[in-house]
Amino acid sequence: MSEQHPEYLSDPETVDLIYNMLTDGNPEAAWTYLQKLGDPPMVAGKWIAVQCDVNNVKLDPHRSAEIGWAGVEYCMAKGFKKGTAILLHNIAAFFVPEFDALPTAEEVSMMVEAGKRQVELRRKIGDVGPLIWGLWDYGTAQMFAGNSAEAIASLEEGMQMAKTANDADAENWCLAMIGKTRCLAGNKERGEKELRRAVETIARIGEDWEKEGMTQLLKSVGLTR
């Protein structure tokens, strides 16, 4: 989840061409075009950039996800685990650009699948920081799916990893989402305490966008600062 920016990560001409191919119902032409843009590492990077641009500039998370799923297939076939994980993260994150967003059932289904596959890959890659946020993505997706036990298990694993890594920021984002999950599942007293504890910590150590995000989380469960 992050604020959308109008700046292109790719070039506007490529983004417009790919986007028009998709809206015209010609995805195979789009994937063929992308694969001809250079060697596989360059193509993988371009694929991620176009995925982001279609979401951030075109404001179309569904077409962005379509690009993302095709990119997952390409990157996996080329053995690019990190690139695949980034594409999967983006699929999950772009459906909830704000922390009080309410994704549709179709979007949640994609978020859960993308989150699960991302965590599996992150475990194989072995980088703790990205794995923590992958667990956050998956836990958040399961929260929206109404699977509170699965959500909390993923978020608690991420929180414990963050504690071990002395990453107070990630630890408290996991705690905040655990709190929201409990509130939505009917355990509002405990959830509110956890959420407010995270809010207080982020108010001290977080950036401005994080503080605003915490305010959105509070509002999303009927709480205020």
C-alpha cells in the first residue's frame, strides 16, 4: 500500500502501447512486445515498471494485475525469483492503495493467491526484510478474506521476525494489522489495544505517510486518534 504517484517508471510510449493492447483485448500481443524489449533481465525490469505505471498513472489496478500475472509466468520461466516476488507484491498491494480501502471479493481472491505465492518465494530467497512484508501482504489479504486465524498467524510470524531483526517499524505495522484483524473478527477490546499501541509507536518513529496510514487504519474500524 502506498500513495499513487503520476511519475512514470517506464516510458509513456511503451505504457500506452501495452495498455491499449490490453483494453483492445489483445494481451498476447502485449506479452510478445514486452519480451522483445531486450535481454531477459531487462525485460523483467521493464515488466515490473509497466505494471506499476498502469496502476499509478493509468489508475487501473485490474489491468496492472493482468500485466503482473503474465510477468509472473515470464519471470518464473526465466528463474527470476526476486522479480516474481515483486510482481506478486504489487498485485496484492495495488488493490488497497489506502489503508482503509475495501477491495472486492474478486480482488481479495487475487490478493490471497498473490500473497501466498509471494511468501513461498520469499522463504526460498531468504531475505528477511522482504519476507516480513510478504507475510504482512498475505496476512492482510487473509484479513480481507475473513480468515482471521490465518491472517493473525502470518502477521505474528512477521512481527516476531521483525523483533529479531530489530525492525520496530515493520514490527508495529504487523501489530497494527493484527489489531485491525481482531477488531473485525469481534475481539475489539484486544484489537484496539494492539492497534493503538502500534499507532503510538509509529507516531514516534514513522514517516508522515505512515502516520496518516495509521489514522486510516483506526478509522477503518471506527476508532479515532
